[in-house]
Amino acid sequence: MHSSEKRKTYFCTSCNQAVRTQIELDAHTRRHANQEAVFTCSLCLENKAENRRFRGSRLDLRKHLEKQHKSIIPNCNICKKRFKTLVRYLDDQFRHVGVSPYVRSMK
């Protein structure tokens, strides 16, 4: 056994992986929670003419935004930046206000 393996004292209750600190365990646990998350496109929900609602992973949502809503790219009112993609605009908004633009619910 390696000396680093002896120091691992925190264990994930979902997968039993050992980590060294509580902070690492918290980060690891959040990854499990994100795997269970379902992201919904808020633009499809707001658009009454849109019959199909998107639900899937965060990566799938980003792809959906780039494909289905590429014409909707507002400028940032805070930093005045212009963006080539809606996803980059949403990421910029997240940096400003600290609230994720992605609507998330658990399965």
C-alpha cells in the first residue's frame, strides 16, 4: 500500500471512493448530484410556440442552445460585451450574478 493511500480518510457514501479531505469529499459528492440533474431549457419553456421542451444533461443543453436558439444573443448590460454564441453570453451572466442560467431539477 502506498503511503498516500493510508492517509485517505473520507469515503463517498455513493461509490465508496476514498479522498483525503472533507473539501474533496464535498466536491466529489456534488459531481454525483450533477450526474442526476436534469437541465431544462428556459427559453423553450418561455416560448409558447415551441412545442418541444428540452430536458437532458448540461452538455446536451449547451448543444441545444447553440443549435435551437443561436439567433438569440443579447449583449451584456453589465460589461457591454457582445457574444458570438448564446452559451457564452449565459456563462458571462453567471459570472456577473452568480446564478446559473441553466434550469436544473433532480430526476
